[in-house]
Amino acid sequence: MKQPLITSFCFLAMFSCQPKAEKESIANGKEVYITNCISCHQPDGQGIEGIYPSLLKSDDITRSQTERTVTLIQFGSGFEGGMKPIMLTDKEITDVINYIQNTWQNKAPFLTKTELKQF
């Protein structure tokens, strides 16, 4: 009888820790976004049509495109008038990607700094 209770407690303890880390990452990512991204992609992620892409429900920022997003942040788009590289720490990159991928009706698994280093 004690085993299921202990197992349930351990599961709940692990589960309750994750949302706090995710909330912190999103809060930190929002600050990075405000500082570095908001002027082009706008406060609501809408972007500016024909100039800066929207980040709302965008296929370009889904988890399957995370490597591309990391490359854009670190190296820019590489063309005149496009996105310029942004000098951010690995934590800042991780947090801003988590913010973008989990805001404005976007939903993706959370990125960790360990996963970031694999790109």
C-alpha cells in the first residue's frame, strides 16, 4: 500500500518542479524579447507585414525549426535588411526561444541549455 503512495508523491514532486522552471524561462525570455526583438516582431509577436515575420502560430518557430531559430539569433539571416545577429548567452537564447515557442498560441516542448548545445 505504501509503494503507490510513494510513487505518486515522487511523480508529483517531479511534475511540480517543472512548471516553475518553465515559468522562469518564459519570464526571462520575455525580458530578452523586450530588449532585443520587440522593435521588429512587435509586442504581440505580429511582426510587420512584408518586413518582419509574425511569430504567431508560425511554422518557422516551432520546435522542429529550433535549430534554424538558433542560427538566426546567433548569425542573423545573412541578407541586407534581414535579421542581424544578436549577442546572447546560451541561457538567454534558450529562454527567448522558450518564450516565443510558448506564447501567442504557440506551443512547443521546452528547450534546455543542454539541447541548445547540440545545434
